[in-house]
Amino acid sequence: MAEGLSVTLSQSSPIVLDCALECAPGELLALVGPSGSGKTTVLRSIAGLNRPSQGRISCGADTWLDTQQGIDLAPQVRRAGMVFQSYSLLPHLSAQENVALALLDLPKGERIRQAQDWLARVHLHGLEARHPGELSGGQQQRVAMARALARAIGNGPAPAVLLLDEPFSAVDQVTRRKLQQELARLRRELAIPIVLVTHDLDEARMLADRMVLLHHGVNLQNGPPEEVMSRPANAAVARLIGQTNLFEGVVGGRGDEGATSLDWLGLSLEVAAESEFAPGTKVCWVIPPEGVHLHRRGRPYPGEGSNRVSGRIEDRLALGPFTHVTLRPARGGPPLAFSLPSHIALQDAIVPGAEATVTLLPQAIHLMPAEG
């Protein structure tokens, strides 16, 4: 990707890395994965704060790292602005002075002008003289963002990238939502690659164009967030993204229109997508909770003859407007999880021990290779 960010990293210690990623100008790429998966190490490698054993990093036509060629540009030479989880603001400097630190190669007057401009763009006009201790957590985060943007694109035309390491984790939920909205608006004005490290899948889903799922330093899957969440590459990915409805089955025959059948608990389920697996193949499969639809009591369900599963309610947990339910199939096997509006759960007496029937939407069932 000559016009964007391209990264290939490999090392065996202290944290294993074996991953590759690309991010185009104007694109926001989210790095997600459990703690210790290598997300921050990848970000620090891009910024030049970590040197992998082997790798290549380029931004635009510029090569920042190429271990085979002996190229390793210093962090201050790379046009990478980074927002750390702790913000890393200098407490004895004002907000304006913290931002101006990213512009030291400019004349003093220009540094001040640009620092003021960047603080205004993150809605901190009038607070330039305040020190970090006089700012709220959200305001400190904005100062860190302004400094990173000044570093990435305030010094000239060279290729640049914005790196965000869990930037919203230290603020309360209301401030977090406001800052996420500000980032979404700000990124529309920035034609640079943006890489966001987050453990929050909802945040990645909301903000990112694409996400890379890392585990033990390895890139397990790369794609649009909705695709990764609904169509995981394998059972390991399904578990990492929190898919609760993960089962085993056997591929059946194919219908006249290419639809696949799936044998599970003695049932023949219809799968809308054409399968890459031959009939008789053991597979894992998932269905997101939103793909499980409850049959309302006394109300006919459209297409209720397809993919019906009956059983007993095993557990229900009301969480505000939605209630999370698990259904133990009458034919045995692990439970199915789904959610429904809390008022419907009350109306239909969805309580532990009650009998219920659900339909599994054929278009929501996703097949994956069997484990082992």
C-alpha cells in the first residue's frame, strides 16, 4: 500500500509478534484482542519505540523500518503522532506548551499559533494556559490528541499516521461517548491512516472501518468489524470475540438453490449461505444472539416450520431494556443464548423452567472448520 501505512512484524521475545497489517489514508483500523496479545507492542513498533527482531514499516513512499536493509528511523523522525493510555502530558507545562512540544522544529511564533489551532480543533479554545492538573480527564485526553495530531501532520507534507492506544479508557462513560463522537467527526477531516488499539469490541464496531484481531501476537482475522463479528474465521476467533452460541455439527446435503443443510442434535437446519464444506464434513458453527428469534405466545411466527428449536428456559437476566435468555434444547446439547426486549420477556412469562420455541435464522448461521 504505497499511499498508506504498511506493517510486517516478527519477533519471538519478549512478546511474540507474527503479524501484518495495512491502513489506507483516511481509514481507521482497530487492533483488538485480549490483554497481552501484542496490540500496544505493534503500536509502539510503528512509532519507533520498540524495535522488532524482523520487520518492515512504510508510510507512503517512506520506509521507517526495514531490518533486512538496516533501516530504523528514530521516533522523532517518523511522522507518527501517538496518544498513550495515560496521555503522558508534562504536568509543569500548560496545554499549549504540551502541544507545542510536538512542533519544536518550527519557529516559536509558528509553534504557538499551530498549538492554539490544534487545541481549538479539539474544542479547548480558552484553556490554552491551564496545566494538566487543572483539566478534567476528557480535557487532558483532548490535549493529548491535539499534541499527537500536531506531531503527525503539523510539521510538513511528509507521510503521517495517528496512533491511539486505548485513548478513552481513563474517562467516565459519558465523556467516553463524547470523545468517541469527536474522533468520528475529526477523522473525516484527516486524510491519514489512524490505528486504534482497543479491548472494547463495541468501540471497534462503532469507529473502525476494519479491525485486526490479535492473539499471542498473531493476526487471526482482518476485515470489516461486522464481518469479523458475524463470520469469524474459526472457533478460536469466535471465542475471542465473545460468541456464546458456538456448536458442532455435520454438513448435510445441498438444496436446489445452493442452500446447505446442517445436522445438529438430530435436527436438519437450513443454512442460507452456500457452504465450502462437502456433505458429511464435521464443522463448528455459530449464530449471533440476534439471529435467534423467540416465538411469541399465541402469535404465529412467519416461516415457523424452518429451523425451529424447542426447549426450556434455563436462565434469564434483565439488563435494563433488554433481557438475556438461555434456552436448553429439548434434544440436549449446550444452551442457546439470545436477547429480547424486557417487556416481551414479562408479557410472555419467559422465566426459568418455562417451555419456549425459537427459530434460528438461516442467514445468521455461519459454518467454520472443526477444531483439532
